[in-house]
Amino acid sequence: MSVRVKYGLLGVFVYFVFLLVFVPARFLLPYIKGNLPQSLRLADMSGSVWSGHLALLSMQSGQAQELSRVRFDFSIAPLFSGRWGYALSLQGPLKGRMGVAFGAHTVQFSDVDASMPAATLASFLTAARNFGPSGRLSVKAKGLLWGPHSQGSGVLSWRDAAIVSAPVSPLGSYSALFTLRGAVISYHVKTQKGPLWLTGHGRFFMTTEIFSFTGDVSGRGARLAGLVQNIGAPDGHGGRTLTFESRL
């Protein structure tokens, strides 16, 4: 490689770094907004394309609620696969960390480790308002690809789960191994501990918002046992088999 070419490449690299460090972060907004669900908004973006902060908001009936304060730092590694990526650190009701990389029509999430109060769901999921959930939700995933051909897997946990209509609180702690393929999320639920024992599997169709479940449920204690006896059919082991499909 000639000296002229080397200096040329060095000049391109220096110019690229200059853009990252000095170009205001707000220039990222049009691209990022195109990949956000309609219920989420960004605000208070500051810093540069290299590093900065922003607020992640949920929108419900025209009202904004802050979900998280996000710090973003540019990542070099995604460039080698033709993507533009950042390491994110989240503080607030939604907290944790993850990597995110943007492609032409996809968003790649990596090393996801985040959690939030279950009650926060009511701020951006209408269906959650009717149940008044409490406890804490967490999600961990090595890699999730969001786009025309979405894919990935991870674990969703609900610790000290409770809903306002339940006669006992908390009902228990649960985990669900999920797999994302296209517009369908398949999941398998198991109980970690608690008076309401639940195991089963189902699917969520994102395009139609139809949620299905097939599994067994049993309750310890007179109040829960009596409630469980009113649902499903006997499973032959003292519990009940439950199958349903509903739109969220």
C-alpha cells in the first residue's frame, strides 16, 4: 500500500471520528424514530452521535410518561457487519443495559438484561390496565433481531406476580422461555414458587394481537383452590387444564 493511500485512509478515519464526536445527537432522531413502536417516544436528547443521553417515554391517550433515562455510547463492533450500533444503559422504571445495532431494515438487540415494575405495563398496554399487575418483570436475551424476518430467544420473568382481582397476593414467581420467529412469539411457562402453580405453553401473534395458552393450573389454600376449581377441566392430578385464545 502506498504512502498516499495510507494517508488517505487515515484522513477518512479522522473525519469519521470527527463526525461521531461533534455531530449533535439529534441528527439520529429521524432514523431511530422510524424503528420505534407507536406507543414510545424520545425526548431530551443531548450529546453527540458518539455519546449522549435521552429520555424514553410511553404514550397513552396523548399523555407521556417517562420510562427510562438512557445513556448511549457508540460501539465499533457493529460496523464490521454493516450496522450502526450503541451500548445502552437505562435508569428509571425501566432499567438495565443492552446493545442495539441498526441495519437497513432491521434492529439487532444483544446482551439484553432489563427489568421494570409490572405496573409500568399499564402505561403503554391497554390490556394491562384491566388487571392492575404488580411485582417485577425482567427480560434476558443474548440476541434478538427485529425486522421483516424477526428471530431470537430469551427468558421473561415475573417475580412476586399479582393482579388486583386475585384473592391472594402475590400469586407466585414465574418464568417464560420465549422464541421469536417472524411475527409470532412462542413461549413455555413454568412456576418458580408461589401458591398458584402454573405450567404450559402458547403463542402470541403480533399482527393480530391474539394470545393463546394451554397448560395446567393449581392453587394452594382454600381461597385459591376454590377459584381454580371454576376454570378449565380436571387434569387428573388435583389441578385444572386450561386452554384459551383471546385478543389482547
